[in-house]
Amino acid sequence: MMEKLKKGFHKVFNPMTITGILILIQAVYVWEFLFNLARYSPYISAVITVGAVIMALYIVWRDDNPAYKMGWLMIICLMPILGALLYLFYGNKRPAKPLIRRLEPCEQKHRQDLEQTESLDEIQCARLGGIVNYLSKHGPYPAWKNTKTSYYSLGDDAYPQLLADLEKAEHTIFMEYFIISEGEMWRGIFDVLKRKAAQGVDVRLIYDDLGTLPTMPKAFLKELRGAGIKVHAFNPLRPIISLVYNNRDHRKMTIIDSYICHTGGYNLADEYINAEVRFGHWKDTGLRLEGDAVWNYTVMFLTMWNAFVPTEEDFEAYRPHVHHPEAFAGDGIVQPYSDTPLDEENVGESVYLEILNQAKDYVYIFTPYLVVDNEMLTAMTMAAKRGVDVRLVTPGIPDKKMVFKLTRSYYRPLIKAGVRIYEYTPGFIHAKSFVSDDQIGVVGTINMDYRSLYLHFECATMMIGCEALKELKADCFDTFDRSKEILPKDLRQNFFGILFEGLLRALSPMM
């Protein structure tokens, strides 16, 4: 009964439904204003105007990105009632108070577990050392040597290795995902998890309620708990209590025995391994880490877990060497990090900007969505103008048509500046990857849009001098060859098309 109720709430209280209801309210107001409340219209208009001005001043006062604020100001100016209500629902980047009360104390408590203890004197390049220091202090997530990195250009390739590593688990399996969907991929994983839980392995799973609820059967939770798997749904839908659902757990990680971690862009659903075709061929990227750097992911997971499933456990019991006393191999510096809406530090965007600003030879980027602010747009165009080979790959077959049109609206200034843009012809590219100058790269969950950069809980791995960077670069050239390069002649647009793109940009904070 509860599952039916939750699914019903999801249908009623999803962003599109709420937006539709608010548009209806705005329309009703206009109707009443024009036909029934003409006598009081000056007073009503005055109240609405004052309210809109107050809301606008509040938005200007907030320490948000200017492009983010500009979009909301335009919406409120055009539609005062609708715009103000939409901002209350979607505009505040801070999580709901219950989330803050649980997460902030736990994160503060375990900051000491993330102190930089490794000496990284071998970073000769000052600019790379600067990025490492930034993440160590403001992430805060330390950088590590003694970690082996393996790159996967497709979820199809990562999945067999993930199953093999799960089969070898002897002590712990920690998993955290935005989407889990019934199908071949999940059933293969669940079969292993059931066996491991029966063998006494500590199996825990965090999934995002909004991301997973529509895709799983009613008995999902019952089946998991019946198999001895500990489970927590992040920010579950409780529409009667709260309508603040902007902040989702968009992270993806599987941590095995505290020294192996699988992470990247793929969720646990069949399209991510091309067992189901939704938008053509699905391309994603990921990493397998083995070694000291897995500690950062372990702390991310345990901090989230203990915030909502309080347990008195010592994180030291989950250090990588507890179950692997031998030294780990390593080929560079690995620095996993998380980005969170709990603070005012936009870590994910700052890392991307720093890579672009410091690049000398090239920056190659995979992203499914390109909904960027002025700082990101300027960083990409300036890098290209100073001679850096900047290339982006976006989807050839989109999963969200309006977001794809918005993505394309940014092509013109980028191409004009010298950025080369490719659309992945075989289908949808869901990867979120950067690689630059054969020295530094990032693979993770962080899209180049407002939701990933400002609203969601995200994770990524920065690598310096790792072998995986060569594989990532080679994958970029293979992907360029399989994609269509967008040329200026492909961007011809009529007047109404330009107006429509402008409207999409104004609404971009909600997309």
C-alpha cells in the first residue's frame, strides 16, 4: 500500500506536474484578474509587484552564480506568481532542513578522516599541484599514490569486471547509485549480493528514491532486506511533509573490501550496458580503482550511511590496508572527491574550470548535457582562443529533447571561438569526462549543467600522470571518429528559433 502511495506521489509531485499546476494557477489568476477582480486590480497588482521585487532582491542578495540568478530573475519578471512559486520549489540550492540536520554534523565529524597525509612532492608542475591542494583543502579530499587505475570506455566492458570483483568480496560491499532498474544488469548483481550476504559479507546499498522508485517493482525493498542486504533510500518522497526534492544523490560507486572501487557515469540499468536500446548506442565511461585512494570513496559512503542509518562504527576499520596488508601498485596520483550542496563551494565546477584555464595543448570533454554559465563558457572559449585544442562530444540521439535544444544553443559562440564540437552519431553519450595535456583527467558523475554543478550530491576521480589517462585520450579520438563534427553551416537558425533558444536559456535553471 505504501509503495502504491509513494508511486502515486511521484506521479503527482514530479517537477513537470508541479510546473503544470503552477502554470494553471498563473492562468487562473490572469482570468480572475481580467474578468472578476477588475475593481481590485490596482491593489492586487501592487501586492504582486512588491512580492516580486522582494523575491528578486532576495535572489540578487544570495551568493549564487550570476547566470543562475539571471534566469530566475527573468522568470519572475515575466510571470511574478508562477516565477516566485517555481523559485520556492526549485530555486533554493540548499537541501531541505531534515537533510542538513542529518548530513552536516556527520560530514563535520569525519573531516579529520580526510586529512592529506601523503607526501606529493613529485608534482613538479605548479598548476597541477594547485588543483590537488584546492581539493585537499576545500573538497576536502586527499590525493593518493599507490592506486592502480583501470579505464572503461563503455559500461558493457565494466560490468563483467564488476561482477568478478563482487564475487571475490570477503568482508564488505558498499554500493551507492542514483538509478537501479529491474533487468539483466541488476539481476546479475543482485544474485551475487544475495550469495555474499548469506556468506556473512556486510552488504549495504544506498539508492536515490526519486531516481529508482519509477523503475523498480513494488517488492524491491522487501526483496533486498529479505536477502540480508542493508538498504537506505536517499531523500524519500514524502510530499505531505516536504516538496523540496531538488537535491538528489547522483553518485555512483561500488566499494569492495575497502580497497577496490568501481565508479563512473553508469547506473545499474540495462541501457548502461546496452542490454536495452533506448537512445541508440549508450556510451558511458568509468574507472576501477584499487589501492589507497579508495579510502575517499569509503568515507563518502560511510558518511552518507551514518547520517541516515546511525551506527557507532570506527571508520578506521575500513581503511584499504585492513583487508589488504600488502603494498598497492600505482602509476600516478589519484584524488577522488565529492561535490555537495551543503556548502557554498562548487567543487565540481571549480575543477573543470581550473583544467580549462590551465590547459596548454588540449582539453577533450565528454558530456551529455551542456547547460553552462558564463564562467564555463568563457573558460572554454578563452582556452580555444589562446590556441588550446578544445573539443566536446555531446549526444547524437538525446534522452531529453528540450535539454538537447538548450545544449545546442551554446554551440555557436563555442565554435566561433574555435572549439570543436562533435555529436555522438551512434546514440547517447552519458559520460562525464575531461582529459588535458596527457597529464590530468577527471571521470565521474558530474554533468555540465546546473543540477550537477549546484544541486546534486556528486562524485568524481581526478587523475594526474596515470596510465588510465592514455586510455581515456585514445577513447576520445575513437569517439571523435565515430561522431559528426558540427560546423557553422549546421547552426543556421531563423528568428523564431533564436527566440525559442533564448526562452530555453531563461528556463535553464529548472532543467
